[in-house]
Amino acid sequence: MNIQQPSHPPELVTVLDWIRYSISSFYQAGIFFGHGTDNEWDEACSLVFQALNLPLDMPVVRQEALYQARVTEAEKALMSDWLQQRVELQKPLPYITNQAWFAGMPFYVDERVLIPRSPFAELILQNFEPYLSEEPARILDLCTGGACIAIALANQFPDSIVDAADIDTDALDVASMNIHEYQLEEQIIPLQSDLFSGLEGQQYNLIVSNPPYVDAQDMADLPDEFHHEPEHALAAGDDGLDLVDLMLQQAPDYLCDKGWLFIEVGNSEVHVAERFPGLDVTWCELTLGGSGIFAIQKETLLSYFRNAQ
């Protein structure tokens, strides 16, 4: 779809005018939320405040003090352009602004990588308690994408070395940008690897992965916004567990003794028991939203596949 030149009603004068107009536009277009916000008001505020170079974490009382501030013609043109992209192309806002937040940290994103939205943020900020008894010396973020999880891990565990692995070199270019932005080149190592194939001989105390896990039915039903994201970073076979199957089989070779593996499977959680009958995984309790992350130790994996033979 071709976007027309940005245009906007002349009555839109203040910050609040643009927030209200954006909300109305979202309702009329029936856009889908799920890439950083979950409602029209938050999405509108995010769009307007970023266009005006105002911090998104500004206290509410200060936001309200700015509602009646007038916006410039250049700012109007930018907001109009962003709003048209969001509504007419149903493009996720983080791809328009090139910024997404994860674990309280801003990251550069574009359509080479998924927009971060993983509930792993909660586990990271809680130091993976009660699973980890001490800071892991070596961590692997497998299927790192833009390295948001890897960077949050490095920030939380400053004495750890983090490998950030992905098969997609385009995604690793974005990862390297984010690693450089946070000046973590000495702590995080981006690596091109098809799952574990490029990591031979490495051993980790903690492996974290948010791999492609969307099953065939959910892929067919995805809202338009998700079709802007790289399909290969979402789809993973009929039950969404094709890559998870390979990870579980290969992970023991890359885990230290007593090492932990955490994998996010999202909605494909419903298929895990059928795909891996008898596998004793621990489903992580998440209080801030989201679901579908399980934890398992090296020794449990070894026992499971030994008995399966």
C-alpha cells in the first residue's frame, strides 16, 4: 500500500490534540497491540512522546503539564507520517521509531529482528531465583536476535561472559549495534551459529533461549502487525517445537554440571507434554504477564534421553 503524503487536520495544535487524534485513528483502523503496549492510550502516548523527543518514563504529573503545549509544524509532520505508517500499513510502532524497551532498557530495532516482548525480562531482573544459587560465569543467549536478552543478562550479571548466538547475520548486525551502544563488547560476544553448531567445545552455566516457537495454526492467524517481523524468527513447524526438540537433545553437551537451560515456547506450551512425554520440566511462575517459559537442568535432560533410547 502506498502512503499518501502526511496530512493532518489544522485543528490539531497541542500534545493532547495529537494523543486524542491518534487514539481515534487506532480505533477506526482496528490495529492490533502487542509490541510494547496493549491499548490505544499507551500506544498514542508512545507515538506522540517519541516524536516530540520526550521521555516515555516521565512522571504522569509532568506529562499532564505538557498536554496543552503547542507542537511545531515539523513535529506535526513527523507525527502525521508515523501515524499513517501505523494505521495504513499496520506497522508496529517500534519499527517506525526504531526503538523498543526490554527489562527497562531501550534498544534499537528494525525489521531484521523481532521486537522484544519476552517475559524473560522478569526472570532476568529476579536473577533467575530460585534456580540459580550464584552468578553464572558463562551464559549463552541462543537465538539472540537483536541481543536484548543478552544485554539485559550482562547488565544483571556484570561478572558473567555472555555469548549471543544467532543463525541470521542480519540479526547479528543489529545485535552488534546494541552491544556497542551499551559498551559491552568486552562482556558480550555475538556469534553466528545454527543453534549449537558454531559453539563446539563451549560450556555454559546458564543457557537462555527465546527461539522461533509459533505453531502452524497460530502463524496462519497472526495479525497483520506480526507479518512485518521476520517469519523465520517466528515459525517452527506444526507444533512450534521443531527447534526446541533439537535444543533439548544438544544442550547437555554445552551445559556445565548442574547448569540450567531456560526456553520460551509461548503458546506452544500446550504441545510440550505430547512432544516430550515424561520430560520433567519446571514451568516458571511469571507475575508480570506472559507465560510459556520452562527450566530444566543438564542432569534431567541426560536422564530423559538416556531412558528414551
